[in-house]
Amino acid sequence: MLRNARLCLFVLAALACWSATSSPSLASDRAVGKSTSPPTSSSAPSLGTSGTFAILAGTAVTCTNATVAGNVGVSPGSAITQTSCPVTGTINAANAAAARAQTDFFAAYEAFRALRCDRTLTTLGGQTLLPGVYCFDAAATSTGGVLTLDGPANGLWIFKVGVLGTGALTGTGFSVVSRAGTPLPCNSVFWWVADAVTLTDSNFVGSILAGAAVTLTMTAFTRIKALLAFAVFIVAACGNDSNNPASNTNARNPAGAGPAPVSLGSAGDPGASGSYAILAKSGISSVPGSAVTGDMGLSPAAASFVTGFALIADSTNVFATSTQVAGKVFASNYAVPSPINLTTAIGSMEGAYSDAASRTTPDFLELGTGNIGGQTLVPGLYKWTSTVTIPANLVIAGGANDVWIFQTSGDLTMAAAKIVTLSGGARAKNIFWQVAGQATLGANSHFEGVILSKTAITLQTGATMNGRALAQTQVALQQATITQPAQ
């Protein structure tokens, strides 16, 4: 198991001295095309003892800022370099166990090579695939793409890259997801690759059998095994993610993938933070004309701190209305029961913030060092110890019941005219942004999800948001639009 998104595993060029001549059976067959062997998509070839290792390399392993839960082996080389990379299993350097595992890997590599292709592909991203054997004649590359696997948990997907002799697998911001929203075990998905594998900022699932080096950089591998023929062999056990209770202390989402959702209370309950499109403590302002669909609440500050909305008090004085608000506006100095309801709602908001901030064992740690523009984000718990920026369009991909929690100890800043798009049925009500600093959505941008800010939330001119703005200081709209999410 490989934990933490800040992960890099690679083979140093100076150490990659194990040549193809050390493995004649692999070297002599590199020019072989598609096999005529019968299809075996109903069962995968055995990995043998190689499947008992978390990492197994031919020459060297370099592991930085990761956690390896399982055995590590190197053979015939012996170099293992660990930098902030604890290993909880046994390290086997050039010993009999590692040598036996390498032999078993070679057998598995050849067995997968011989599988007949059910279908030839030219692209990975945007595909939805049933179980089967899928082949690429040469290289396979995906940037920001999502591959959806549609089938039962015991289904089998096999991908072969470079079946005509050469071909590498390269992914940047590449995600492999299950259409059902439930996690697939890593032994349900296999990737046979003729050459190298390079994955950056990707969420990957499956067992990799590669003919050259594998480089994993700041990548979250929640359920993966990776086997490399010449340079390094990696097997990351079915891993650390919020859908695997045995390896994660977070409560699991009972209805889909990702962690358990953050509770905002019952929609329609005026004492619940989930009943408000905007909820703040010190002020809510608008540069007309803004537009809010849903109720607004302010406490302990009085209605005089709701500015720019031209409030019209209801005859009951329990709430006010505004031409900019398709809903009601409540404040702490309005007639009962508004003061009590708002005190309870503010407590609900603060509790939700604390809940989101207290989740531990993230599935993705420091993804993109805080720059998540251009990414496709799958369900899970994400954590950053710095400001999070969205300088380019962002996709949040998953099912209708999947959950995302984003934790940042800094600010959340979205650039002007950038868009957050939901894919695969993902819903804004299940996306939680816990922000210790300020959240700022740039002019003409579009945002999705519930923002829980310890301080302020600002929507600049023309910004739109499908979600809720829940701030422990103020919310400012500058000719902006907020629409509470559908339940």
C-alpha cells in the first residue's frame, strides 16, 4: 500500500544497468504483435509470489514522501533509497525471496502478453468500458481524462499498451473510476505495458506490469499494483482510501465512494446550516444586482449588517425579503423564533466546519502543491497545508452519491472566468470545501459545492456558484449569483 499523494517512485538512470539480455524471454518477444491465444478475460494470470510485495525492483527503488505498507524487494540489484518513506513490511534486498518474486513476475508478464485482445483502443479518457481485454498498438496517453469501468466488483479489465512492440503509458491528471461508484479491487484491473509508465497527479486503479521504469509523481494510488520488468517492479497493495475501512480511519460513505458526508442538518430545518444558501456571522453584502436562490441567515450580527439588498421587512418581522433573493432573509434581531433558529444554525455551521477539518488519513495529500487547475478529481478526502488555487478549469467526477471533502489550512482562490464542472452525476451538495482562510471566486467564474470558511467568502463580479456559502465572518457578493444545490 502506498499512502500520501506526495509520492515519487523511480529508478535512477545510473542504476538501471539490468539490460534486456538478462531476460531473454522478454527481450526477444518485444516485436511480437497481438497474440492469437484464446481470450482469458474471465480470470487473470497469477502473479505468484510477486503479488506479496508492496514494491519489488530489478535494480533500485527510490521512495520519497510516501508510506509503504507491505514488503519491499530488489533483485538482482540491491539499492533501496528512502526519504521520508517508512516501510511497515520486510525489506528484501538481493535475497532469495526477491529473486523468486522476479521469476514469478516474468512468468506473469509473459502470460499477460499472450492474452488475445477483445478490442483495440486509441484513447483512454472519456471511455466507459465493460470487462474485457483492451489493447493499444503503441503508446497510451491521457491528460485530464477519466476512464470509467462499468461492471461488477468481480469483473476483470485488462489493458495492454504497446502490443505491436513498443509503447508507454503516460497519464497526467488521469483518473480511473467505477461507474457504480464503489471501489474496484486492484486485482480486477491489470495494465500490461511494453515500455515505461509515467503517472503524474493521477488517481489510478489496477495492477501494472511494465517492461521499463515506472515513475509516480505526487500521485494518489488508492488501489494499485505495479510490476516492472527491467528497471523496477512496484506492487502497491489495494490501498489507502476512504472506501477501504481496514486501511483508513475515516467513516466510509455508506451510499457511494468517498468519505462519509459532512452533516449540515436537515434541509428545511431553520436551525440547520443546510437550510441556507448563505449563512454568516458578521455580515452579508451585495453589489446590486446579485441573485440568491435560497434563504440567507446572519447571526449574531443584526439585519443592519445585511447591506446592498434593500431588505423589506415582513409584517411578522420574523424575516425580510429582497428582489435579489428568491427566499427569505433572517437576522438575529428579527422576531422569534429567528434568533433561536439562527443561533442553532450557526452552531450547525461551526460543527460542520470542525467535522470537515477533523477528518484524517487523506486519500490525496498536497495534490499539485495546491494548484488543482486542469485536474479531474475523483471522490475522496483531499488535504493541503497551503493555499489552494484553481487557475484553470476543474472537473469533479463521480456518482450521484459520491462524496468529496477538500481541506486547506490556507485560502481558496479561483481565477477569473474559470469553471468547475461536475461529471458522471456528481452533485454539489456532496462536495465540501473546508477553508481555514478566505475563499475568493474570481470574476465570471463558476463554482460547485459547499464552502465552509473559517473567515470570509467573496464572489467577484459575475461569479456564479451552485452550492452554499457558509462563512464564520462575512459573505460578499459583487453582482454575483448563488443557487442552493438540489437535494
